[in-house]
Amino acid sequence: MLRITELRLPLNHPEDALRPAIVARLGVADADLRDFTVFKRAYDARKKSAILLIYTVDCDVANEAAVLKRHGGDQHIKPSPDTQYKFAGHAPVDFYNGGERLRPVIIGFGPCGILCALILAQMGLKPIVLERGKQVRERTKDTWGLWRQGQLDPGSNVQFGEGGAGTFSDGKLWSQISDPRHLTRKVLTEFVKAGAPEEILYVSKPHVGTFRLVSMVEKIRADIEALGGEIRFQQQVTDLLLEGRGETRRVRGVTLASGEQIRTNHVVLALGHSARDTFTMLHERGVYMEAKPFSIGYRIEHPQGVVDRARFGSNAGNPILGAADYKLVHHAANGRSVYSFCMCPGGTVVAATSEPDRVVTNGMSQYSRNERNANAGIVVGISPEDYRRDPGGSGPVNPLDGMAFQRIWESRAFELGGGGYIAPGQLVGDFIKKQRGPAAGFGSVMPSYKPGVHLTDLSEPGRESLPTYALDAIREALPAFERQIKGFSMADAVLTGVETRTSSPLRITRAKNLQSVNVGGLYPAGEGAGYAGGIMSAGVDGIEVAEALGAALLAEG
């Protein structure tokens, strides 16, 4: 097989135009093109009136060697890479028959934990997964309880439960991580087997939406169990069993909230970024971790049509293009970077807190992306020095200080919203002008956040919803973004606060063998451990950790 990249055709080309374009590009007879498969389809919308589709195509041609030789200097015609997943090894059938060999334990069943468990199960290593939350359908009911009745279940919500935080998101399945081994392809292939549409294998920015994610997660869980894995819900890990001292310590098991102990020599920490009590326990037990940068800000909502027209012009509404997204960055005069985060076309803003009396926002879309509003996080990057609890102090920042910082602004948002998990909000025009806003309320953009949004002054002195440097940077960025997306700073667009959980505020540092730098057998993984951001990168990290753990377990004999 050979691969053609950067094959460009007009947006509205006929369905049968691709084959002759391939034949012409390769300079072969039509009969010599035996078959072809679209590996990727993207678009170039820089010229709105002449949007192009960009194909990557794998071709089966006669005389392949001659064709490749003829195009030897062409960087866009090369042999197709091998994207087939290769396992690190497989356990023999009788691997656990002795009764003394301990099974690996995975803490958390979000994207990282799911892919880690699936790979281990496919290797014959029968993992035990401990998830503090509920099964995905029960969890969905609890999450809707917060959105519709303002009733929070701290153990079952957007952050905790089967599928992790990614279940209540846009279901984005792309990432900018380096992927020389094509592990993203393994993730996508498993998702298609679990019921995702096959288009995710070739569209440039695949997504599945919340409703489809629910059934996919259930199917993958069933596959893991069929291979001998075990998933236990509402099983919160409260302690580690450790052996040894100093740098020679090793994990020997975990303790659950029920008091039960599970013996194991291999534990994967596939935590979400909101597992604050678990982070505290790990810190108290001396597991090495570091404070890391993250971002804080608001959700912004516009009519989706405004974004579509700004990005696609007269081609807005084309079904191939779908609902338009955007990615924006502004470097403010005060040295802060402001950027769009987790943009959800045709979606909703959702309540994403996991702690009582705090307000946290996030974004979500269904597969159809047909809701009226577009939303995205507009967030400001912060460093550990911004949030250390001993300002000006010397030495490393306490890795738990980021959580304390997040809690301050989440509690302030609850207060500004007036309670009941109602979020504080402000019209963009009023925010830019530093004024409270009209008594008439919302304009053309009705906020989608439930339980509701209370209009207020997000910058009121003494009751600011974010640090002053963040407010100033966002206020400067919004008109700058207008120059890229016409209508972005429209007066009645809505800001809803606050977005504080963009990524983990700490990193549980690991060595080259992917184990903790100071606790053997402990594998920090995924978003909560500070090694991923989003469904795809978390899934890939889960695969890599599964491979490292599996190789170590198989090597023990």
C-alpha cells in the first residue's frame, strides 16, 4: 500500500471525483488503482468562498514499487505506515492458576483507566478496576439531578463515575500529542467496535457526543469483563499499602473506604483531575508530586450561527463541515496568555462541580451539535507562583496549593450566583465596559447553564470572580478575538463563571519506566496525574502505562 497526503478537492466535489483525482495524482491508469481507503479528511477554510477538502488516502496499486520510484522525491506519496497495534506481550493461559499471583489494580475508570484496563485484559492480565463513582447510567441520573434540581451527589457527578469527566463533554477524539506508534488509531478502533460511527477513523476532528459515549463505555466495560477483568463501582481507595522506606518503597495493595484491603504489586493511578481527597492522601503518604501550571476563566456563549458564518462564510451549514469550531490565543499586555479551551459547537454549558457549595462550569455537546449556542472556555494560564499559599516564599510550591486556589474561586462563584449551584454571569459588553449591566437581563443569547445563571458584575471590587490579572487579561482578549471571529465580542454574548478545572493542578511525577519516582509498582497515569488533557491523550497514556505494567508483570515470571 502507498499513501497520498494533501490531496485537495473542492468542498462540494461529486462523490465519484476522488478516484480520478487519485489516478491523476499518481499518474497511473485507472485499471492499475485496485482499491483505496480514505485515512483522513480535513478541510482548509482560510478562503471561505473556496473551502477545500484535504484527503489522506491509502492506495493499492499495481506496480507499487515502480510508482513509488517514479515519485521518489515527492513528500506526499510514500509507503503507507503500519498502524496495526502490536501488544507488548500476552500472559499464558495458566498465568493465574497458581493462586498466589496478584492481579493489577487500576484506580479510576475514565478514558485513561478504561483503555489501560482494556489493554491489560486483552493481554490476559485480568485487571481489577476500582471506581469511586457509579455505573454510567446511574451516574447520568445523578448528574441530571444537579442540573435540573440543584441537588449534588459528591460521589456521582460530572467528575466522578464510569467514563470519567469526558463522558459529559463534546466527546472530542483528537489530540495534538506526538503519536509515532499510532496509538490514537488503537483508541479510535476500539471506540468504533464499541459503537462509535466509523467516520471517527477518518474525519480530522472526530467527536461522538455524550449520549453515544454512554453506550460505548458500557460496551467496553463488557469486553473487559468478558476477558476476565473486574470493574467495581462505588469503591473509593482511601489508602495505599506500602512496604519499605525511602526510595525503596513499593506498593503492596490498597485500602478501600469500606476497610477492605486488596493486595497487589501493581497499581495504576488513573485519577481524574478532581480527585482532591485522593491527591491529599497520596501527598500525606509521601508519594512524590509537583505543583504544575493550569488555567482559570469563564465559559463564553454565542449563537452557533455567528461562529459558522465567521468561519465558513456562505458555506455555513454545509453538512460536511458541520458546526464550526475555533481555537484562539491572545498574549495580553500584563504577560498573561488567554486562550479558548474545550470549544463545544452547538452545545451547552454544564455544572461540573464535585464539592458542595462550589460552582464549576464545563462544556458539553451531543453528536448532532445542533443546540443553538456555541460555547468555549476563555481561560488564563497561571503558574504555581500565582497560587502558592506563601506568596514570595522560597522552595517548591506545595503541590496541594493549586487545589486550595481552585476552591477559593469556586466558592466565590457559588456566592456570586446566590446559592443553589446557580452560576454568576455577565454580558460580554458589560464585562468589557466594567459595568454591572441592564436590568432587562439577557439579550439575544440565552445562557444554557443549568440550574441557571444570575447576572452580576464579575469584576466588582472586593467580590471579584477571578484574580484581577485574569480579569484584565480576558477583558483585553475579547476584542482581540473579535478580529478573528466576527461577533465574538458582541455585547450580549454571555460569560458564565467559573472554569477552574481545565487540567490537573499537580503532577504525580513518574520515571522512564512510568512508575512513581519514589514508589515502585505505582503507575501515575492520565489527566489527574498530570500526563494528559482530554479523552484521546488520556486513552493513549492509559495504553502506554498498560504496556509498561504488563511487561513488568510478565517479566516476573
